[in-house]
Amino acid sequence: MIDARPRKRSLTLHGHRTSVSLEEPFWVELQAMARAEGVSMNALAARIDRERGITAGLASALRVAVLRRLRALATD
């Protein structure tokens, strides 16, 4: 069984270190997204960060990005 508690990890976004807490299934899917796009986790997170706008926190934006990807894969 996967631990449902969020796990904090460090990322470098736009040259600055930050930490984000996400549940393990989201980290796994983000790693899969990065591999599929041929980019690093930092590059993927930086892109999502740039696109998120000011109304969403980074953790929320990462979760939504995972959800969108999984929905797109499910409808293909």
C-alpha cells in the first residue's frame, strides 16, 4: 500500500531551490511526464510553474497537470 501522506521534495525552478509536498502517486506520474517529454523534473516543474498563473499554488498546479495528462491518455 502506498503511503498517502504528502512527501516533500526539493526542486530548482528558474535558478531557485524550492520544496513541494505531494503524495507519492503524483511524484510517480510527474516523473513519467518528464520522461515522456524528454525533460528533467526541474524543467517540467518550471514549465508548469510558468503556466500556472498567480491564482494556484505550485503543488496544486502540479497535481492538475498530472490529472490533465492522465485524462488525455485515457481519452486517446
